[in-house]
Amino acid sequence: MKTFEIGPFAIGNDLPLTVIAGPCQLESLDHALRIAETMASACAKAGAKYVFKASYDKANRTSLSGKRGPGMDDGLAILAAVRSQIGCPTLTDVHAPDQCAPAAEAVDILQIPAFLCRQTDLLLAAGQTGAAINIKKGQFLAPWDMPNVAAKVASTGNTRILLTERGASFGYNTLVTDMRALPQMAASGYPVIMDATHAVQQPGGLGGASGGQREFAPVMARAAVSLGIAGVFIETHEDPDTAPSDGPNMIPLDQMPALVARLMQFDALAKEDPIRL
């Protein structure tokens, strides 16, 4: 199994759990710092490793009228400030090859959105930065397709790759998660992440925006962590119903400390068992 360093810690399927959490979309520096501080404290108390995530531009909104975020320049400045002031690694999405190099200067992990996971030029540009690369499995791909995706990044000499499960399309406006995907992707040797909140998203389910079933996000997280994986990705907000993006599937911030503590219990049990991923 591959392990590698991200900021001050190592990540791997057989190492203690990493929690990647934050708002879907950046709103302001103060807002990002409040969420990052709360999550960093909760993770430290529970013994989890923490990465702050947020997007500077939501380029794949359901509707043209959807809010997209502060933009690249202001967003990267916020992310760099969070990393500096909180002391945690940071993650953000990139959507085009020319975004990769500047984004890699501000964050530790570049995330390839699920819709773009087969875009060769984007994967190559991301890999060439040397940053860790989190590739979300497209809703249209099988888990055994992901080694081909990872190979594009690895061809640049960068094997600091994470593979993330976030559900598969199941009819209209619905996703379903096949937990077999986690060990199947882990067979590649790369660390595997479960995106517990996007897995309960209902794409386009509200007509002009995506819906979601946030009550099932903790269920997805617990089920995935019980298998023994590298990390879990969870979007959170102090008031999800007023969040500018993905509110219906985000977990309220005040519920996160208890959830992280419970996930660490599942993680410890899974990684004490020699029969695991």
C-alpha cells in the first residue's frame, strides 16, 4: 500500500483516519477560519488528521444563476491564509490545466472533480505540480476504471494520488454507493477516500439546484470507515440551509465533533483487524 506525506502527516489506507472537511464553497476568510478552527480542534481531540477543504469556484453548478464563489485569486488567498493560521493542509478543486500551478502554491491537495476525472490534460497538469492529487471517481465510471485515471497522473512522476468514491448515477437525480468500490479501488495501492456528503447528493434534484439527504451522510461515513480506508471527505457548514452550494447534503458543523469521534472508533476497530482492505 502506498503512503505519502501531506503537510505534517502521512496518509494511507492502513494509517489512522484523515478527515477532509470544510464548506462546499468559500464565503470569506473569517468564515473559513471559523470552520477550520472548529474542525481542527475536533480532529485533534479525537486523534484524527485534518485537511481543510473548500472551493474557490464551483464551476459545475446546476443552474447558470448558482453562486460560484469568490474566484481564483481571492479564493487561493483565503486558502493560503487558512493553511498558515490554522496549520492544517488544505484542498481545493481545479477545473482547467492553467489553474493547477497557481493553485498548488496555495494548497497541499489539488482535487479533480468527478465530472472531469478523465480529462487527460487536466490530470497531467495537476500531476506536474508535485502536489498531492485527489481524484474523484466519476459517477459514470466503475471502480476498476480508476487505475487508468491514476496512471495519467503517475505518468508525470507524481504518485501522490488519492482516489475518492462519491457514488454512481442510479436513474435520474439519484446516486447510489456500492461499498465494494472501496476495496476495489484500494487494490490499486493508492489511498482511498469516501466522500460521504456528495454520495447522498441528488444531482439537479431541486430543479435549479441539487438536492440531498444529509441524514444519510453519517451512515455512509461510518460504513466506509468500518472497512479501513485512508480518509473520509465531509462537507460542513454552521447553517447548511443557508449555504450557497450543496446545503442539502452537508452536515451541520455542531454535529461534526461527535461524528469525528465516532468515526475514529470505527477506524480503530477496522485497523486492528488483519482482514481489511
